[in-house]
Amino acid sequence: MKSDIVSLVRDTLVKAGSTFREDKKEAYKKAIRTEQNEQARWVLQTVLDNAEAAEKNLSPLCDDTGIPHLVLEVGPDCSVSGRMLDDIREGVRQGLRTLPGRPMGIMGDDSSRIDQSGGLNPDSAGVEPAPILLRRCEENVIRLHILMFGGGPAIRAKTYRVFHKHNTQVVLDEIVNWAKEGVAQLGCSPCTLAVGVGRSHFEAASMMLQAQADGRYDVQSEMEQEITRRVNEANIGPLGLGGNTSVIATFMKVGPQRASGVRIVCVRPTCCFEPRIATVVLS
């Protein structure tokens, strides 16, 4: 069982880092058909061509191969052991070496890792995954989502409070404003906007991660469609060249809320290659 889990996780990480899902490919094809700006249309086609070449060769979609973020779903009669978590981590390590991931891990103590004086770990597997997010699912399986998070979207992301004033539109307005700013500064667009709304900064960020794990390009809520439409109206366009395709889609997840005057919102303008995601059933 150990070798099965390790190899499944390894192959899933490689797939996440090298492959567009089918609904994302179709979303790009649709955007290419509807984009009026010739330069923007060329960017969209180039991104899609790059993705198809990466999938064929199982090579990284981008030089920034990303930090692994894991969402583990557990069915009602399933259990996760410490040994299984060890196997998952080993699979991630092997996947980073196979992809290969770009060596980005910084060595040393806390201070050295912050200021980068500890030096670069030359091993691709030195890139530690983020803490695993665990959640329940209805099916009686253990399912793992692997997402590879690049640095550019992290720089342009924002997690902060919004005074909602008992009006959902106030929150949506703030999301759109943050997204316009982030997309314009990101550069490697068009984006998929990932949005989480929670009661704390941790919860909002976890909702943002789950929004990417659950999001579909071919299924969009009214709020998701509104955010996408309004950001696209800003005419930022792919690579900031103008056009009506600044955002391909929005993935939004709203968690439980408290009786309070604020909502904590997390907005991540993912790059043109994100969400880089693949999913596997482990048992």
C-alpha cells in the first residue's frame, strides 16, 4: 500500500504541474474565439499551446513550478494515519524531483530562512509543501487534491477585512477593486480569480484554497460571473495588453459567517497557468 500511495501522489503532482484540466482548455478556447484584441488573442493562444506541449512532455507549465498545497478529503468510514501522511509527503518529494520542480527551498534557522542567508537547497524536494488542509467528503474514499502555487499570485494576493454594511454588494465591490489592482500588477495574466470569505484570516485563506479545488470553468455562480465580468470591463487584458480577457473565470467559496460588522476576504489573482491542480483517489 505504501508504494501505491507514494507513486500515486508522485504522478499526481507531476500532472498538476504540467497539465490543464479539460474545462480549463475549453475556457481558453472560448476566450480565444471571443477576444477582439489581436495581441490579447495571440497571448491566449500561446498560453494554450504551451499547456498542450507541457502535457505532452510532462514538463512544467512554468519556470516557477510552484509550492505544493494539498487538500485531503476523507469519507465517513475512512481513516487517515500518520503513516499515510508520511507516504503523501514522500510522494510529494518524489514528484518534485520527477517534474522537476525548481529548487526554491531556503535552508537554515528561522532568521536565515526569512532573510535567505541560509542558502538555496539544490534539491527540488527541498521545497516543503504547505500544511495539509483536511476536510470531509460524502463518498467513502480518501481523495487528494494537489495544487502548485506560484510566487507572483502570492505577491498580488490580499487577505483583509471588509465592513459589509449588511450588503453583499459592498463585499463584491471590494473584491472587484482588489482584483483589478492585483490583475493589473501581476503581468502573467489572464487570471483565474480565487476568492474565499470567512470569519478569520486563516478561514478566508482556506476557503480560497478550497475554491480552487472545487471550482469549475464551465459552472459559475451569479457572484462569480459578476466579478469576472466587472474585472474584464477594466480592459487590462492578457499581459496587460488590453482586451476583454483579463480573467478567465472566478472561483469563490463562502464559509460560515458570524454576527459581526466585518467579513474576512482573501483574493488571489492566480496566473495564466493556475490553478495548477490534479486529483487522485488514494483509497
